[in-house]
Amino acid sequence: MPREIDRRAARTRKALHHALLTLMLQKGYEALSVQDIIDEADVGRSTFYAHYTGKEDLLRSGFQMLREELREAQSTAREKAGVPHDDPLGFSATMFEHAARYADHYRTMIGGRGGAVTENEIRLILSEVVRQELSSTLQDDAIPRDFVVQFIVGAFLTALNWWFERKPGLPPSTVDAMFKSLVLDGLSSFSGGRRSGDHPTTNRGAHRSNLKDRG
Amino acid sequence: MPREIDRRAARTRKALHHALLTLMLQKGYEALSVQDIIDEADVGRSTFYAHYTGKEDLLRSGFQMLREELREAQSTAREKAGVPHDDPLGFSATMFEHAARYADHYRTMIGGRGGAVTENEIRLILSEVVRQELSSTLQDDAIPRDFVVQFIVGAFLTALNWWFERKPGLPPSTVDAMFKSLVLDGLSSFSGGRRSGDHPTTNRGAHRSNLKDRG
DNA sequence: AAGATTCCGGACAGAGGGTGCATTATCATA
DNA sequence: TATGATAATGCACCCTCTGTCCGGAATCTT
């Protein structure tokens, strides 16, 4: 009996995903209709609804694959990095570089043109990553864990969006440095009088030079 | 000649805005159709299109009024507060209390049910406020001004959303304290070993006790 | 090679979006 | 207060999109 997916079905889904991505790069997600997608993919109407319940389902299906991919990339990156238990933002450098490679796609997904579903899905994926990074570093529960996770994810998306919209030419390492500076030290690091910036208990003063080693 | 808006038009627009707000509280923005709005407002179809180009235009029009209102509230709150030039987050306390008063509306606008347009509009309004607060406090340009503004706005919206979704019972002062702690000091304030928390150059260690004076 | 299964695509009804035109209410003026 | 001018209103129309159904075709198993 055929356990694997039918080749026709696989071909159709692939075509639909490709069409969705292509059209999202052109028109964004919200402005997209199922008609456009099946027209671009050259697929029949009921074929689409046989596979997905709508364009939102198709989008989520795509993110499902991305989720697996990212999870794997994170775990391998973790094994590579020597000090995973001391840096609550270990994910950011990898993510910024990944974003630089697939700038068009990231820009589409995040810059508002991706729609609420896309942004929410990305937030969920990032939340998982950050929660795992955070579980081994933070002990203080003065601020609820969830709040901190959402704070970091929001700051990361903000950085990413600002990068694409305002300074696309900047290297990922620079954006990563700014992101880490704000998230780790907040506004205190450069609001009026500035402190020297050395902290004996943590190594957060070293993220600027760390980036040069990786890049 | 009639310089003021016709009473009929005013009545219609008021009814439409009210209907939009009512229906958004029930079904959210995306799920809303123009048909629903004009049905709720008891207005004819072309009447709607005579005033607005679509439901997005109606939404923006509503935010325009909110923008004016907020701008005014901010300026008066500034005159009241004695030390406007030393606190880059002076807006937050007022906003959190305002959000607590109109919790249902804020929840609708921000919690994803408001749609991308709503969130973007809110971001724009908040950006103006934060930019103005920031212009008198920050001097260092190690990180671009826009980036910092977006960072603060994003963190504020994150805090607001987390508050509504996870801990609706918390008083605004507590959420404000957590928000300020993260934005001003970042994760450093409670990642593993914690410092004493006094800074001679700024007064950012005092926001917890400040809130009790205001509340 | 042939039956069974699954997929594909054109057709159909239902709903919502945006526009034009005749009717009606409101405003300014004598 | 009456009247012409102006502006808002509501109904009807056409178009596009959505979601579903059924006949035809391709694929898999034996």
C-alpha cells in the first residue's frame, strides 16, 4: 500500500507553496486571493481545497516546514557554540545572518505585508527558541518568564524590521550588536551619562567583539 | 455658507464609528465586512462609500481623532509632571492607566484581532509620542534614534499585550514597573547575579517607588 | 494489463465589494 | 415662511471571490 505521499499531490503542494511565496513577494499576503494562487500555480480550484482549507492553511503549512528547519538549525548551532548556557541571546546572531541571506522573504513576512497570521506564526516560532535559550540562563523571577520571552521576541522583530526598512545595507553583525545592547543593557547604556560598562557577573559587555569572531 | 460639517454627515459618521467599534469588540476587525458595519449603523451602502473609501479608511479616520486626543493628553500630562526632561519613558504610566480604563478597546486593538492596519496605526501614534519624549533625554547616537524609538514602542506593546492576555488582574503600576525595568536596564538587572541597582547619573532605579506616589 | 483509488478541473450557487442614479432632507436667502 | 440650491441617502446593478460538486483522467496495486 502507498505509504508515501502521491507524487501528484506532492507536485501540487509544491506548486502551491511556490506560488504563494512568489505572489507574497509581489503583492503581500492580505491582498492575495485564492484565485491568484491557483492561477499562478496552474492548479484547479477544487484541487486547492482538497489540500488546504484556505490560503491561511496553506500559509501555516509552509511555516510548519520552516519551524522544523529552524529547530534543527538552532540545535546544530547550539552544539557548535561553546557557551550556550551563559548567553540568553545566542539565537540572534544566527537569525540575523539567516535573515540577511533570505532578505526578500523576511522582508515580506515581517514588514506588515505578511499579515497578522504570518507575524503571529513567526512570534510563536521565535518564542519557542527564546524560551529554550532563556531556560538555562535566567533564575530571577522578578518578572514573569513569559513576559521576558515576549519582550525579547518583540525586540528582535523590531530590530529586523528596522533593519530592512531603514538601513538595509548594514551588516548583520552590526544590527545584532545594537539589538543585544538594547536588550541586555536597555537604555541605561547610553542615556545621558554613560557608565563604564563592565559587569563581573555576566559577560554582556563582550558581545560586540564576539560578533567579529563569528562573522 | 456652511463652514461646519453638515449635521447629517456628522450623525452618519458618528454612527459608523460607533458601529465599527462595537463590532470590533465582538468579531474583530478582519472578520468584519462593510455590510456588517452599515447594517449595525443602519446606513445605506453608498452613504458609507460617500464618506469613506472602505472599512480601512473608516478605521484610520477613527485613529485620527484618537491621535489628536492623545497628543493633547500627553502635553497636559507633561505640564503636570515636574521632571519631563529626565525620564525617557514618562508616557508609559499614563498610557497603562488609560489602557486599564479602556481595557476592552485596547485588547481588541492590540491583541491581533485588530488587524495589521490597527497595529500599524497604533505604532505610528506611539512612535510620535516616544520620539518626542526621547528628543530631550538621549544624546548618544551610538544606536540610531529611530531604532530606539521602535524598540521602546515594541516593548510597550509587548507589555500591554502580555498584560491583557496573561495577567489581566495586575494593576497598571506593576506592569509599568516591569516595562520600565526591562527597557531601562534590560536583562542585566536580573540575569543570574543582580547588582544593587543604584545609578548616580540617572534616576532610573526609582521608578518602582515613583509609581506608588502617583497611584 | 486491469480494477480500484485518488487527484484534477470546469461548472455552479452564494456573498460581499464598489458605483450610478433618482429621491429626499437640509441649508441659505428673500 | 417659502423657495431654490446643495448635499446626503438608499436602492439597484455588475463584478470578483469563495467554497462545493461531479465527471474525467492519472496513478498505484495485483
